[in-house]
Amino acid sequence: MAFRQLNPQTMARLALPQFLLAGLVLLSVLSLPLPYAGSVRPCLVLMAVYYWAIFRPTLVPPFLCFLAGLLMDILSGMPLGVNALVLVAVQWVVRGQRRFLMAQPYKVLWAVFGLVVVLASALTWLLFGIMQRSWAPLPPLAGTAAASFLLFPLVSWILIFVHRTLPAVDSRNY
Amino acid sequence: MKLRYQNKGISRVLTGGWTPGLSSFLFIILALGLFTFSSLRPDSLQTVRTRTTDFFAPVLSTVNRPVQIAADYVRAVSGLASLQQENARLAAENAKLREWYQTAVMLKSENESLHKLLNISLPPDKTFVTARVIGDSGNDYVRSALVLAGTQDGVTKGQAVVAGDGVVGRVIESGKKTSRVLLMTDLNSRIPVLVEGTEINAVLGGANSDMPELLYLPRGKKLKDGARLITSGHGGMFPYGLPVGEAVKGKGGRWFVRTFADAGHLTFVRIVNNGGDPRLHEGPSQP
């Protein structure tokens, strides 16, 4: 069945992951003057990219990862291309391992996400350092990575909820 | 219901449905190209940046409102517990401020009469543009804030930005409707400061932490713990006399600054328009 033959309700359901991704991008660049939160910003967009790369890679393809990363770069004042590169790379690597990851229990997915966060942070740190010719201090990075790891269950709970509302798909096309 | 996508032409590349590896590879190359280009010529893509930010300003501003309201609510609830303590503190502070008010009124009239007596000519007063903070990079790399005021409101690159109690940074990009403020806690921020009541000059250097460091302190000069720092006006970017913070002694003889304004939790800022310094020229961008 082609896209144009889908009814509007199915289309809207299929667009949910994209809306959620846009929401997470906004949340990561908004001003959040919360007390006690400090400057820790968990990598929310990375969680969504990781999740969909495993379960429905065609819904959040490399193009959308690139766009989300680019928007984050522009709106947060980061050097252009850093987040875009990191998100596309994460999607690529995770997608390559999706058959293995899909068969794993949730705890393994969570642990692998921890590894992904560390690798993505290292790549961001390296790219930023190359561009600025000065290296960002490491302790806050560890805090952000830890916060992202700990918040993954909460965000993935929302992602799983959205995933369940999606229409089933024939996986032969992946 | 089972679905099958029929990806054709460009949509194959965009969705990566047919050749996922190739599509990822293409976008990685594109991102790398963009990164290299923006590294070599940081200023060349500035227009794209400011235009895009301007475009997204209404969205950010709209979404920001409920978030701010929620944040205020959380702050109000978490503040309830310490309400009585806070009240006592404020009452004591108010009593002290009343005394200061009398002193200030007296000093003001004395100052005015001395001005008249000396026939002194002072630089024109500064004007302010008040703007709401709508975005906040607040990550571990860049400390900057996005404010809802741009060139159409008279905000230009280089202007100093203050919030309630003191300096928070300066404008580094200004679009039509929005501007980006480099906070003084950012790794790249350098602000010339002066220890009030002395002639000790130093530079306030951000370090991506909550407390910026005092750099280039002159040797042999003694600094007191808790000394008040103001902007020195050197370099022409920041006008003289904006309050900055208090000096705090750190380990190994280093000095840090407890800033008056909390750059991490900004809601509104004031952008200082001091008419601009005619001696200031923008230098060539350095890669």
C-alpha cells in the first residue's frame, strides 16, 4: 500500500514520532529556569533517535536526525553541524545493530543506551574541541551523561506508549 | 492492518527506506562539510543562524510561556517551606535598606550640587531594552541565552546585558526579532573588571562553570575576600560601573567571582544601549 492510499488517521498516527521528536528538540533549547536543576540538560533527542533507530527506523530516518541536529545547533548556539553529525552517526550505528537489539530485554537496551550516550558525548566533545581549539571541562559532561542515562526509562516509557499507537508495519522493507 | 511503503526516487534517500546505509553516509558527509565550513569561516553562516532563529522565535516564545509558568509554580511551592525564614531575612534586610535609602538620598543631593559647582560634563545616560529570555543553550559546551529583542528594538552586537542584580553577558548575534547573549560563564567570555574603590584591574574569564575566574590580576596587589567588582569600561564594550559580583578566594591563590546575577536562571534581561563607542571596529573573524 502506498502512502497516498493511507487514511488521514493512520497518517496522523505515523507522524506522532516526528511530532514527539520536534517536541524534544524544543525542550532541549527552551529556557528552563528550574530551581536546583543547574545546567544539567539530558540528551532527550538522542533517546528518541536511539529508540526509533531500533524499533521503527523509517519513521525517524537519517534526514530527520540531520534536521533535528541542525536545528539544535542553530537554536542553542553550538557550532553548526556538531549535533547533526552526532545524531546521524548514532542512528546509523544503532540501526546497523537493530536486529540484535530488538531481541534483547529492556535492561540491555538501557545499558546499551548508556554506552551510546558516552560515545555521543565523546564525539560532541571532540568536535567542539576541534572547532574551538579549547577543550570543554569534563566533569559537567559526566553529569549530563548520568542524567541522560537515569532519565531514559521515563522518556522511553513515552516512546513505547507512542510506539503502541502506531499501525503495524511489514518489516521486509527495512 | 499491515502497511508497506513504496519508496521511490528522492524519498528513498530522505527516508533511507531502500538504502539506509547510503542515506546515512550522505548526511554524515553533509554534516561534516557543514562543520568544516563553519569551523573555517564562523561568521559566514551567521545570517542563516539569525534568520532561522527569528523564524522559530514565535514558536519558542509560545512554548516558553507555559514552561515559565510551571517553573514559577515549582519555585513557589518549593519556596513555601522556607517562607518564614525568608520573611525574617527580608524584614531584617528591609530595615537595613531603609537606612541606606536615607543615606542615598542625602548623597544624591550632595552629588548633584557638587556636579553643578564643578560644571562637569558626564557621558550621556544609558538606555535599556528589556527582553524576555526564550531559549537557553545551558549545555556543557556553550553558555548562551536567546532573547526576544533584535535589531528592530535597537539591539546590536556587542551591547552589554544585565539582569536584576548585575552583568550577565553581551550580545553576540542579533537578528531582526531575536538576539543571542553570550553569558559571562561561557568559556569564551572575557569581561574587563575593576575592584571597586581600588585601582586593581582584572579580566573576568568564564569557564563553563557557575563561578567565573579573575584573570590577569596585577602582582603584589592585595585583594580582599568579598571585594565588589564592577565593569571597568576598558575596551569600550561594557560601560563603566555595572555591578558584576564579589571576589572569592579559591585554591592555589586563584580568585573566582560569585556573580550578582544568576546567569543560569534568567527570565528577563536588560540590554544596555550606551550609544556605542565610535572607536570600536569589528576585527576580521578568526577561524
